Amino acid sequence: MHPAGTLCGVDIPAPRLFGIPAADAPVVAVIRRGPTDWCHVGRWDVEHDRYESGSWLHGTISPQKCDLSPDGRWFVYSAMKHGDWAAGTIYEAVSRLPWLTALAAWNAGTTYTRGVHFTTAAGESALGAPDVGDAAPLLARYGLDLVAPAQFAVERRRGWVESADTVPREQRGPWDEGDGVTMEKPQPGGSLTLVVTGGYAGHRSSPDWYEPAEYALSDGADLTVLDAQWADWDHKGRLLAATIDGHLQIRTLDGDTSDIVFDEDLAGMHPDPQPPPPEASEW
């Protein structure tokens, strides 16, 4: 891990950041992990360059097992949290971003759960009849399905594709945990391509899961490695990045120049659970 600062002479590790953009809205769900056993969720409005801090969870959220609804309103997440409630220790839930108040929740039973994602097939759910009833207001607009056992599952649902030199899927095992996967995404309205390799396998439980993947920009001839642990494009072709040292940034790219037009420092945050607003409990 990279230090984000020091406290009494001791290095403070930077948080682990991961973004999940909405398909049809300029909104990104930001999952912040750290310190140990704590997670935080925020709402990043990339149209108006605003970040809204949300809920803290004294537990673990698995980023690649989460999703954001196409309109950027609902967040479905897979979590592990010790406590006495009906959904159990390992559970999945739907909440209103950026809060984690469970509007519908169900027991996942095991950390091997693949997680759940949104679909455009309104009214359809892979969760079973009891959970459909809890999520009825959501299912009036969207469906829910199980996440496929594939590396970069979130990215695949957002237009990323495997590079031509990626190891074929059939050689990577049933849970897709093999090495050699490279994903690419062209810049909207531009000539660059985002490239990412390594990390964030859908079911990887080794320490490698916690190391940032490597992101780079390709102009078709050369690769420029980014100081990012997560990156994607917004609909304007601007670069969205979570830096290695824990900042959220929006960068405009013009030839060899890069200008930071938005910067939000998430490195200095500390767990501070607060009661959610009333709207967090409303569909």
C-alpha cells in the first residue's frame, strides 16, 4: 500500500478506492475501504463536480460484487458485517446511494456469493420470491441478476472489453482467477484508450485482491501508466480517476497535456458513522 500521510511518525496507508459509474446518469458510486474492517460509500456527481459523503460500515464490502442502477439512484452491495439481524453476517442489500440503509436485504450465506447486478428487464429477479417482495418498488423499473464469474465484472457491464492478447476465457478456470487479463475502453469522442491489467478478480481471495490494478492510457503506439488505482471515462471523454494516494480527480486530456479540473481528497477521512437522513429509508 502507498502511505497517504503520517500520524505520530507512522505511515497511514491510503484508502482503497473503487468507482462504479451509472450507465445512464453522470453519477459514480465510490467505495472507500480502510482503515481495516471499515468501508465508506459516497456519491460522485461528475456532471456538477460534487462529491457527497454517505454511510460508514464497520465491515467489508466487495466492490466487484456491487452495482449501481442505470439512473444512479440505487446501490446493490455485497457485505460482511458481524451483528444480529435477519440478513445474517454475509448479506446483500439494496440501498439509496450514498447510504447503506437496507431497503431490501437477503442472506448470501457464503463469501463465495457472486453478488448481484441490475438489468433492464424490469420485474425479473434471480433472488427468489421472498426477496422480490422486499424489492418490489425497485423491480417495477429494473431487474436483478447474479454477477457472472469473470474478472472485471463491473467494467464489462460498462463497455470495457478484453484486449486481443488476453488469455482466452476457457484457459482461466471456472471462476476466472487466472492471470493475463487486460481490459480496454476507448475514450468517448476521443482517440485514447484506457487499459487496465491485474487485480480485482471476481472471486480472488488472496492478498493480490487488495493491490491496485495498473491503469494506463494508450494512444495506439505508446502506453502511459497512470497514478491511479481506479479509472474510467465520463460521457464527455474526461478521465475519472482515483489516485494511488486517495484522491478523486477529473482530468481533461489534450494531446500530451492533462489538466485536473476536480480534486476531492478522501485519504484523510476517518470512520464517523452518522444516522442517515429520512430519505435513505424511502424507495
